[in-house]
Amino acid sequence: MATAKNLDMTKCELVAMKNQTATAEENLKIATRDIHKCKQQMEQTREQLQKAERTFTHQVAVYDRNARKNWIRTQIWERKMAEQSREVAHLKYRLDVMQGKRLLDRHRRRRPMPGSPEKQNPARRGKRHVVMCSSLISAAKPFPVGDHRVSWTEPQTLRTAGGLKG
């Protein structure tokens, strides 16, 4: 009986061990699945991190390139502004020199003369407005120095060797 009792105990212990082993194997499978899931999540997280890092470095490169372009543009504009300010200073200097010469020479701006191109009226047809060639006028009768007036309301008459021309 003792052997039968020992045999029953060993069977019970064996069954208990088998149950424990089955439970341990089941826990091991669950743990293995969990580890596999964790590894996949870690790999996905690593890929996301690498993708985010690439995106970030790309954005930094784009912003850096734009910043360099903007810096170059500002340098160009500053150079142009400096050139313009030098030109303005030079023109002011020339204006001051010219005004100084005018003051020294007592040079005054003359008003346009009636016969000058600025004051000429366009040629009109009719009896009142006779326009003669300036070369004929100057060849026939030279004007006194400083008197270059031409009347547009009266016809000019010229005396030549052959007689009067009108």
C-alpha cells in the first residue's frame, strides 16, 4: 500500500508538474508574443524617428538655403543703395559746384527766346503765318548779336541782289 500511495503521490506530483509546465509554456508563448510585439513597436518607432529626423534635416536645409539667398539679396540691395547714395552725393556736389560757378559768374538762367525750338508754334497754313527757311533769313540779313527774335505774325521780307522776296 505504501507503494501504491507513493505511486499515487508521484502521479499527482507528475500531473501537477505537467500542469505547471503547460502553464509555464503558455506564459512563455504569451511572453514571446509580447516580446515580438514590443520589438515590432520599437522598430516602427525607430523608423518613425528616422523619418522625422530626415524631414527635420531637410526642412533645416531648405530654411538654411533660403536664409543664404535672402542674405545675398540683402547684400545686393545694400550695395545698390550705397552706390545710389554715392551717386546722389556726387550729383549734389556737382550741383553745388555748378551753383557756385553760377553765383561767381552771375550766370542766370535765361528764358527761352520766342524763336527758339521750345517756343515755336507748329506751322500753320494761311496768309498770316509765313515761315521762311532760317538759312535764307540768316544768309540774306544777319541778325545783330543777341537779337534772334522772329515774328510769326508778319511775313519776313528779305532783300537780295535780285530784289525783294516775301
